[in-house]
Amino acid sequence: AVAGIATGFASLHLLGLQMPLSVWSMNFSMMIGLAVGIDYSLFIVSRYREERAEGANIYDGIANTLSTAGKAVFLSALTVVFSLAAVFVVPVMVFRSMALGMILSVVAVAFASLTLLPAILVALGDRVLHTRKSKRPHHEEDPDIAAETRWAKLTGVALRRPALTLTIGVLLLGALAAPAIGMKLGMPGPRVVDEGRTSRDGYETLVAAYGEGAAAPAFITVDAPEAEAVVAAAQQVPGVVDARVVTAPAETGRVVVRVTGSTAVDDDATATMVKDLRAAMDGVAPSALVGGPAAQNHDLAETLTGKAPLAIALILLVAFVLLLVVFRSVVVAVKAAVLNLLSIGASYGVLVMVFQWGWGASLIGLESTVP
């Protein structure tokens, strides 16, 4: 995992010399690298120990492990990479950077798991096997066997009543996923910063004196002769508390009009104000361009909302096709796609319960609900 993450970081550094990348690419690269790196390593080591326990020598054990667990690791990495590639349909540099960072990390970790890890296992020899004696029963002496016994009991219960187990599982996941239907997407505001930070204190001081909209106004660039008309039109838009020209004409003959709203940058009313501003400008000054923090947040949220269904559909399609090719079974591929959709939906449903509805928010230090 460490070798793969380091290689992924090095690849990101080289790419960063040629193209702009978000700092978030490093965070997500490390998270996914640790997740799949540990998972792949445990999968391969566990399979190798099983092979050795059945009497295979070191080299035969490695060969058998790579032909089974190694193949599964390769196909898993391939599925993850193609699924993450679907994020590139979102035309936002931050999200493309995160996807690229995760792809590089997964590729590097998978390569290390299939090459470096087997070499380490050969070098360690029998030291990766259990040799310590214990007075405990055999199934308790080996953690792998003990865990297998516990899961076998649980699986046995499910297999004896498959219809009941399936019904309970689907109903539970469906109930958890239901709140995701009302999920509101948005960008985080300044209050995500902890109290006591200078940036948070500065924000609180600013909004206390001038209102929440002062921290993230909208800016309109327009030809100087049309500036007065733009100011007058902006002042008539609901939610606008101030509009004025804040720059002298540039060499291009354009000026900047600052428009201050009454609500915070992450408020739904601010997004509505941006829409109304653009509609008002179309009839007054077609050359006017509405930007600034308020418009940026609105545009980003709109882009994500518009492209999210396509990205999700592509991810499910990729997973379906790869599983169909590997297992040659439509039932297996459909089952995996449906269960993935239910599982992800349940995760989003829990997020809505906590962050949007506020259930248990105080337990994790949330001051208020957020989109």
C-alpha cells in the first residue's frame, strides 16, 4: 500500500508539472490507495497462506495465489479504474483531478500487489505462516480460521432462509436509501471551518457588520456605457441589498459591478438571486457576464446536478459489462449492479439523515444542517 501510494504521488507530481491539478487529488489518492492497498494485500496474503497450509511450497503457493487471488485483484483494479474514469464526464477540474489521483493510486497499488508483494512473500518464506503454538482450540488459534468460523455461522443462517434474508436485506437497504431521493446538493460555505480559526473569525466579523451576502458577492462585468442600466436592473432583483460600480473602466472599456445579496453563498436563495440576475441582464445588457463566488457556487452545483446521473449510469454500465465478460452471466452482472446501487443509495441516505435532517449531527460537532 505504501509503495503504491508513493508511486501514485510521484505520478501526480509529474502530471502537475504539465497540467493544473487540485490539491484534493492528493487527499483522495491517499484514501483510495490505503483502502485498496490493504484490501489487495490481505486478499493475496490470506490466499497464499491457504495454499501453503494445503502443502504447496513457496513458489507453487505464489503461482496458485496469483492465478486466483491475483486475477481477482487485477479485475477489481480494472473495474475501479474504469468506474472512476466516468467522473471525467463532469467538466470540473477539481473532480477530474480527484478521479485522476485515485486512478493513478489504484493502478500503482495493484501493480505493487501483483509484483512487489509476491517478491516479499518469497523473501519472507515461512515467516508469514502461523507458527506460534497455543493452548486454545485450533479454530481459535488461527485468527483466519476463527473469523471464517464466525462468518460461516452467519452465512449458514442466510443460506437456510435465503428468501427471508434477501427480503430483509433489500428492505433495510431500501429504507436507508429512501432519504437520498430528497438529497439537496450544494457547495460548502465558510461555516465548515472550525470556530477559532482566523478565517472563520474574519468571516463572522464581516457578516456581522455587513450581512451574510457581503462575504461572497456576485460581480458583473459589462461595457462602461451600460453600467448604470445594469446597476438599476440589479437593484430590482429580489434578494439584492446593494449594487454599485466598483472599478474604473479598463483598457477594454469594461467595468465591474458588485452585487451584494442578503443571504450566504451556500443558501438556496443566493442561487435564485444569481439566476434572476442573469435573466435581468439578458434584457438590459447582453454583454454583461455574471460571476464571483455566488455565481461560481451556483454554476458548480448546477453542473454536478446535471452530470451526476450520467456519471452514475456510466459507472453502473462499466461494472455490468466487466462482470458480464468475466463471469459470463447476465444474472451475476445485474445482481452486482443492483446491489451496488442499493448500497451507494443507502450511504447517501444516511448522509441525508445526518447532514441534511440533522439526526445525530451534534454527536459529530455539526452546528447546523448543510446541503
